[in-house]
Amino acid sequence: MQKSQTKSRQRVRDHGEVFTNEREVKAMCDLVKNETERIDSRFLEPACGDGNFLAEILTRKLEIVKRKYKKSALDYEKNAVLAASSIYGVDILIDNVIACRERMFKIWDKEYKAVCKKECSNQTRDAVRFIFRRNIVCGNALTLKCVDENGNDTDEPIVFSEWAFITGFQMQRSDYTFAELLAQNDDKKQMRIDDIPSDEGTFLKKYVTHYRRVQENE
């Protein structure tokens, strides 16, 4: 049974909310198939809804992680965290953002349990939840501002965290405002941000810690 592309007429009227169906999602992801199969290739969906595109991208990335690293639980875990950290989303409705984060975590955790079994770490799960909370945010992708509970712009800019392994198990998180960067990009639809240099945004703060403990730096 195909999932409905709308939640309510009211939401369509107020926010123009219409979800892309699964067949179209898969077809569009196939157009950038090579990138969806690169574990560290970054994707941003500026109108992510409850995560149709992001879920498909994560699923494809995790399939590659499993194919390459399933023989080592530790290698799988590290690269599965990297895959999760490479996916970003913005939506103006907080219920969509919450649903998207939870959907992404469930996809990630299902594969994690299937591969790592008894070697799964709750600390790693907490780290991945934190990453999704940092990467999938409530905001207005047109104005690049965070929004309040009514979907109205605030003065607070949207901030994204860039994640990268630097040595061994040490993961670096660099927080940036991307207002300047995205303002220069005419395409507000789904886009890769992999080839965009970090210094295009406004740097805020940097943290380095073991990837299982990234959640310790709020």
C-alpha cells in the first residue's frame, strides 16, 4: 500500500506540504547512485518532511557499509556512524523534524543490531541520536533561519555540524552557519554539499572526541 503524499488539506494550504512518493524517491536517488553509495558523501535536503529522501540515502549508504565492513563489528560501527553523520535535513514543521530523526535512527539501529549483535553499544546509539539531532533541524530553508513553534522565523540562524574522522576513532565536529553558503546556491531543492569547502560558512566552534562520545558536547 502506497503511503499518502499529504497529511492533511490544512497542511497543504498552510505550508504546501506534499511528500514525494517512494517510486520517485528511488528514481531520483538513482540519478546520483554513485554518490549515495559513497559512505562519506554529504547530502542536504532543505525540505525533508519526515525523511523520504534521507531514509533512502541512509539505507543505501548502510548497505555499502555492511558490504565492506560486516566482518568487523568495530569497523562497521565506525563507518555506520560516518554514514549517519553525512546526511542533513531542514523542515519548517517540528513534528516532521522529530519524525524524521526517529525514522532515521530506527533505520540505522536496525542495521546496527543485525550486523553487530551482542557487540552493540548503547553509547554509540546515543551518539547517533545526537548526530541526527544536530543534522536534522527545524528551520526555514528559504530564509536560513530557525523557526518557532508556529513556523515563524526567529533571529537565530540555522547551524549545521560538519563531522569528520581525523585520527583513529577521534571525530571532529565543526559548527557553521550556512546562510552565506546556501544564499549563493540558486537550487533550494535536494543538493550535495560534499564538494563545498567548510570555510564558505561562518565558523562557530570545533570539538574533537571519540565518536562514541560526541553527545557529551552539546
